[in-house]
Amino acid sequence: MRNDGYTGRLFEREVLGKCLVNWDGIMYLSYAESMDLVRKNQPCDPSDPDPRCANDLHALIAEKLGLDDFSELKLYTAVGSPLDFWHGIDGFFEFRGHVLTIDLTVNSHKDSGKANMIVHPDDLDHLELLAEGIAHLLYPEAV
């Protein structure tokens, strides 16, 4: 993937889209409140996400989990929401009560944060491997 002039915000929106929350950036929301707000304000069906990259990743993870019904796996975008701003989470996967949070970044030196997993542009060049890692962290019993 490209990095020259590629901003983190652009990368996040290109991969996950933007949450529909109209948020002013001032009021603090707790982690739980932020998660609920994100779940209720998705730009698409979280079991059939847009944009294309999110959809491809979702499908690969569902396959790694051995799902016949891909709607069991949800991918939520938190980009632009209080979950993103206050809690450092750009999106999250949900499956059978398990949650795995992700932080997308163009900073090649960032290897940890508030989310369970950091995703760099280069990781998307190896989508199958990324999907396997996410599936394993999300639900180790299935992989």
C-alpha cells in the first residue's frame, strides 16, 4: 500500500468507512457508551460491511472461523466517533460475544495502543494472513 502523503484519517476511512455519529468532539463518553453509540450508527450492515477492503477482510475472517452464515460475524467502524477519539479504536469485530478492537495507522513505528490489534497499510497487502490473525485473536477455539 502507499504511504507517501497518505494520512491516517484517509487510511481509516478508505478501509473501514466512517461511523454515522454526529459528534462534536467535546463531550467525553465512556468506553461502554462509545461502543453502544457505534453499534447504533453504522453506515451499512455490519455483517456485510463496506468499503470493499472491509468486506473482503470480513469474508476471509468468516471463512477462517468456519462460518456457513457470515452474518454471525460483525465488523463495526468507529472512525470519527468518541470510541475513536477517546479510546483509540477505529473499529471492532464481534463474534459470539467476543470483541476484537483494531486501530488503523500509517505510522510504521506504532506497534501498540489502546486497541487489541494495530493494522498498518502493509498488513492489507497480506489480507489472508491478517484475517487469520484476527480470527485467532477473536475466537481461538475456532481456528
